[in-house]
Amino acid sequence: MTAALHAHHLCLERRDQKGGFKLTVPEIALNHGETLAILGGNGAGKSTLLRILAGLEKIDQGRLELPAGGLVTMVFQRPIAFAGSVAHNIRIALRAQGVHRGDLEQRVSESLGHFGIEPLAERRASRLSGGELRRLALARAFALSPSVLLLDEPFDDLDFEAQEALSQDLRERVAKTGVAVAFVTHDVRRAALLCDRMAILERGRLAQIAPRDQVLNQPASPSIARRVGMNNIFPAKMTESGWAEAGPGLRLPTHHNHPPGTAVWVGLRPEHLKLEREPRPEAGIGSAQICSIVSDRVLCTVELECGGQRMRTHLVAGRGLAREIEVGETLTLSIRPEDVHILQRA
């Protein structure tokens, strides 16, 4: 993949009455046809990084490389609409870019159609709902044919159905245009559905950037593990047989070869844990007691206790064990060795 935007050795430091903040990013590339999700807690520097990549924030050190003729467009967390109609909002952006008058109306119609708001073309933009306004902002951005599109919390305040529909439209436009996209979000599930790579910021530091599945299944630290939903994480020690011992009666199969006695963190994604009525010695962890069951009618989140550790797993609601198990029941818990993530402890 070729980079539409490449940033090197970024450093920004700010100080005000509330204290200081420093953002450091050694390197980050936004590639054509690829979507990067930027995740992190409040104050981690996500929106600041996006503004730097957009050229809206002055940096103390570093440089941005953008191929000649490349355009960077940013859609803010609270999208802005100009006075006038929905179509006028697209026209004014295209005119500012010097689009030929003969191409203008076709570009306006196509961009609105791509995001399902062509029937709203003559409606005043001030009368749009929040979801419609977000679609207008994206239609306006894509109408400009940018090389790089930066989105700050693009699904904020949208209900689940609106998020799903907008995600689908955005995926289709990225695939067809080859634009490089970076978006900020707090929602790990939404990020996983949409992105190719993930970047994790912690207190102004780029803690990990890698393909999506690598970050989800091989997070670089316990804090990143929790950030991306690997919330079964606890201390353990490696044994001579290559298993990880995480407490009395809790031994986990692994493919790791750390020396016996090595102190490690064990991370298990909830979806990789399997509850069964029959034991599986080759992948079994042990007996697990069900502590609680919470269902949203799509997934059941099951809290359980095994070998002195509290864990969480998921079952599909209304199917199989999810219809049968009860709090207090004891079942067998198992996991594949390749799904046991090991991080060495200091």
C-alpha cells in the first residue's frame, strides 16, 4: 500500500492553567484505501492528533508528507452546515475547489446519492436531524475527492441502526474511491467493524499501531488489552510444560516458551472462552461457576469464577447453552492455546 499521508516524529506540547499536555507520535502513515481507527481514553490526544494530520494544529517538532496535489479533508465531531439548502452546502464546497460549472450539478447529485440524502437536496440544512447532518458532512467531504479523510467521532450521538447504515455507506465509499481514512472513536466494536488498522493513544503517547486483529488479539500491554475488550487479564507464571499458572487450580495452555517461573500477564478475549457441559482435557481450563448472566437479546454476557479468577465470556442469546444455564451452575471452561495471549511482566 502507498501512503496518502506520512507523519514523522510528531511532538506537540501545550501548557495552560489546568496543567500540561504532550503528544508524541514517532511515525504514522495513512494508506490509500485503508481505514485507521484511533482509540484512547479522554485526554489521550486523539482529536489533537487528527487536527495535526489535518494541518490545523501547529507542532513543535516533526513533519507531514503529503503527495503533490493531495487534499486532506476533516469532518469535525459536531458537523458544520452552511446557510441554505443541502445541495448548496455541496455546491459551495465544490466552487471553493474550482470545480467547473458544467460538472457541478452532477457532482452534487452523485455525492448526495452516495449517502442517501438526494431527496433532501432542497431542504434547508438547518432543518436536518443529527444523522442527516452527519451524512451531509460526509457527502460534502467525499464530493471534494480528497486523498485523506479525517473523521472525529463520526458516529457520536447516533442510534445503533443509524450507526450501522452509516458504517456501510462509508465502507462502500472508501472501497470505491481509495481514500485514506483515519477516524477517532471510543467504540471498540465500531472500530473493529470499520477499520483495517488500529492506533492506541495513552496519555499523549502512541502505545500501539498495527493491523486490527493484531491489536485485538495481541495487545502490547494490559492497559491496551482492557481498552480493546480483552478484559480477562490477570497475572500468572509459566510452568515447565509451557502452561501458564494463574492461581490454584487454574492452568492455561499456551504456545509460548518462556522459561519456567517467568512472571507474565495472561489475556483472554471473552469470545475465545468456551463453556461446555463435557470436559475437554486437551484445551480445558477447569470447572467454572456461573456468577451472573446479562442479556441484551443479542449476546449473553456470562460472569464466571474459575480457579480463583473472575472471567467473562459471551454466548449468543436464545441459543444453545444461553437458553439452559443458570446462576450457580458449574460447567467446564476451555480455550485453544493459540487464543491465550501472554505478556511478560516486569
